Amino acid sequence: MIKNIIILLLSLSIFFSNMTLIFGQAKTQMRYTKDYYKLIRTLECRNCDLYKAPLANIDLSGADISGSNLFQADLRQATLRGAKINGANFKKALLSGAVWVDGNVCKAGSVGQCVTQ
């Protein structure tokens, strides 16, 4: 009997831990969803919140992301050629292999700023 109670308590603990992770993650993702889709749809997203946005391998050529928050965004292998980035926050953004606004390729390990090869 005690063994069954312990198993039940452990199961409930694991269940609620997983629910916290699931709903916590959904809340984080919803934070930028509207702006993310606006950028993908229109390539115009001035002053947008793109925190941790998954933008790897996306062609953002000519996009206007001026003043946007791209903190910890994943921009690996993305193309930003000709994009308007004035005042954009790229702190801790992953930029390895991205084509920067000037057409240069960001070196592997570029984080927060494009280090050209």
C-alpha cells in the first residue's frame, strides 16, 4: 500500500513538472509569434519583439527590422542582404553562416555580431 502511494506521488510530481515545462515554453513562444509572422509575411517589422525567434535558413533580404529586438534569435544561415537593421538588438543572436546586410558571410561561432571570414 505505501509503495503504491509513493509511486502515485512520484507520478503526479513528474506529471506537474512536465506540464510546467510545456506551458512555460508555450508562453515564451507566444511572446513573439505575432511579430514573427508579420516579419515572415511582409519582411517589414520595425520595433518588433523577435526574442529567441527561429529565423535560421530564412531569406530576409531587404527586410526592415529597424529597432527590433532579436535577443537570442537564431539567424544561422539566414540571409539579411540589404536588410535595414538600424537600432536592432542582436545581443546573443546566433549568426553563424548568415549572409549579412553587406553580403559578407558571418563566420562560424558569430554570436551577437557578424564576424566576417
